[in-house]
Amino acid sequence: ITATELTEATLDNIAATDEQLQAFISTNPDEALAQAKLIDEKGNFDNVLTGIPVGLKDNLATKGIQTTGASHILEGFKPIYNATVVEKLFNNGAVSVGKTNMDEFAMGGSTETSYYKKTTNAWDHSKVPGGSSGGSASAVAGGQVPFALGSDTGGSIRQPAAFNGIVGMKPTYGRVSRWGLFAMASSLDQIGPFTRTVQDNAAVLSAIAGFDAHDSTASQREVPDFSKKLTGDVKGLKIAVPKEYFGEGIDPKVAQQVKAAIAQLEALGATVDEVSLPHTKYGVAAYYIIMSSEASSNLQRYDGVRYGFRADDVKNLEDLYVKTRSEGFGDEVKRRIMLGTFSLSAGAYDAFFKKAAKIRTLLIEDFNKVFEKYDVIVGPTAPTVAYGLGEEVDDPTAMYLADVLTIPVNLAGLPGLSVNAGFVDGLPVGLQIIGKPFDEQTVYQTGYAYE
Ligand code: GLN
């Protein structure tokens, strides 16, 4: 099969299946076929990604191709450069077929805050795909593309991977360049791959990881071969299981399923001990202050002057800003801008932002202590399986609490992987594997042995 044939078949399949999945905001057949043609002309297929179609979350800048962050305010916006990860995928020969749906500016956990459409879960179209990278997850699980990229600020790769029964990796903070990712919360955001297998995931991360002079937080560390420890062997691996990850709010059926997965790792020769991450319950509160504060600053750039949408009938510059932002942003985005602006204001800073920053340090110390003795931390990815479309969208607090198991990993900058751990009531359950900073290898090793 040629790259052109594969690209054509992929685009046809997306056209046939996306009415149900609604995973893509846009596809770009012309650019994809042009890319495939060049690859076929070159005829060099040595790289595993050459000619392979990919879906890109719509908050990753693609040169000349509309990139909206699923926001009305960026409707029609065509970046003039590619995100570093996109450039790296292209250098490896991958072919981008389209931009996937997401929560507006990655704010949400169900992809329902998108301005454009509602994506459905690949296993049950009446359920949410998770979020914010729900389009990427659903596209991979639904067989539209073999892999996709997403971003994870508080769980947005791992939770939709869990809800769709696939593999999703949030790498260590700094492992992957954020250049060209529309910033939500700069100290938390990371880009990572969605795939159907751990092996594929490791291959994609190898392609996108590494230092980048465009991102001052991109790590200089060497990028190891992430597939190196995919041996199936976990004998002697020390696994910690935090008791807080099986406490209040966790669906007992999900807990049971994840415990069975952990028993399987134990049967393979790993040692498993219960540990405590005592500050887990403060993570969500700290996250919503830190994330909103950073987002309120990052989103100032959308002013109606520089990008995309601009309101009509304005009286003056101030009116242009106000009208554009009022009409251009959705409710969830406005809620977070207000919360963030408040948390950073002189009167509230000490009581809110500073406190949240202290909690962040306590969470990091919790993890450090456990990692003195253990190789990985394992538990559920999300407290429940996918819920019905429309069920939680009006209850932001319930939605926020659903991130309790993924958020601490972002606050501590650690790598976290979600792999499928079977099903509850016909819906996939995610097993989360958390590693030491920059130890994605051991995380993949564990996931591969289990899978
Ligand atoms: N669901 C979380 C939130 O709404 C995480 C989002 C993300 O990781 N981008 O903030």
C-alpha cells in the first residue's frame, strides 16, 4: 500500500464514521494528499511513522490550516507556523489528516465545551469521550487514525484515553516542547500521544520528545529509546498503590477492576505495597486556582486585534476587546478567566494563589517520598467510566472533582500513562501508571507488561 492509498482510505473512513463520532473539527485532504504524494515519490519507508496518518488536537498550531482551540474566538485562524511536535511528526513522515475536537481551550473533561460540536465515545455514542482531548481519543479508539496527539494540563490525555479504552501518555513536564501549543496553564501543559498499544505510544513519544530552543522549559535531557524496556518483564519492579486513589468518590466497580489489574502485575513478579499520598484531596482545589491564574494571563492575547474572530459594530478599542471576548469565549472559559483574575488580585493573592502554590509543594513532597522506595505508582485514571452526554455539563464542581486522580501528576510534573484495564458495564476502565520525573521508560515497561 502506498502512503497516498492509505491517506485516501483514512479520509474516506473519517467521512463515513465522523457523523457518529464527531471527532474532527476539520480535515485537510488537499494538504494530506500532497504530503503523501511526496512521501511516495521519495519511497523511503524506514521510519515507523512514514506515511502514517495522524489526528492533531485543534490547539496545536498547523501552518496554513485552521486551528481554533475549539473556540469561536479563533474561528478561521490559520497559524503561520507549525508547532514543534507537528514539525517533528512531519520530519518523521507522518501525514496529518485533520484537527480533532476538544473542550474550548482544553478547559473541560468531556469535550462538551467545544464551540463546534459534541464528540461521542467510541464504545457508546450516548456517552462522553472524556476530555479535553476527546476528539483525539475517540478518533483513535473508533479506528479513524492509528494515532493522535493531545494535550494534558490536568488529565486531558489520560482521562479520555481511559474513557475510550486506549493508551494515552502525559510525559514529564519539559519532555516535549510546548511551542505551538495554545497555552492554557504553562506550568502544567504537556503534549502527548494517543495510540492503541503501548509500543506505538513509545514510538510516537520518541518522535516528538526532546529539547527545543523555542520553549524555555523544554528539557535538555537526552531522549532515551522509550521502547527499550518493553520486554514484558516486571520481576522485582516495586509498585506503590496509594490508598487515597481507592477512597471516597471512586466507583467501587472501577476500583475492583483496577485492583484486578494490579493483581495481574503482582502475578507477573512485581511487588505491590499500599502507600499514602496524604495531600491528594487538596489537589483539585490547588489546581483550579493555579490553572485559572495562568490561563487568565495566557488568554489575554485573544483580543480581537491579532487573531481570528473580531466583533462588529464597536465604538472604540476598549469596546472591541470587551465585545470580542464576550462573544468569542464560552462560559467555561469566562468562568476560569474570572477565577484566575480574582486569585491573582492584590487582595486575594496570599489567601488563594500563594496557598495553592504551597499545596503544590506538599503534593510534590508526597510523590518524592514514595519514589524513594518505589519505581511506579499505580491506580485508577478516573473515578468512574464515561458518563452520558449532557449529564455533568451543568455541574462544574462535579466535573472538576472527576480529575482528582490525574491533577496531582500535572502539579508535580510527572509522567503518567493510562492503559485499558478491562470494562465495567461495557465501558472501558483506565489503569494509571505514574513514574519518576523523566522515567517514561519504566512507565511504558509496566504498561506493556500489563497490556
Ligand atoms: N479537566 C481538566 C480541566 O478542566 C483538565 C483539562 C486539561 O487537562 N486540559 O481543567
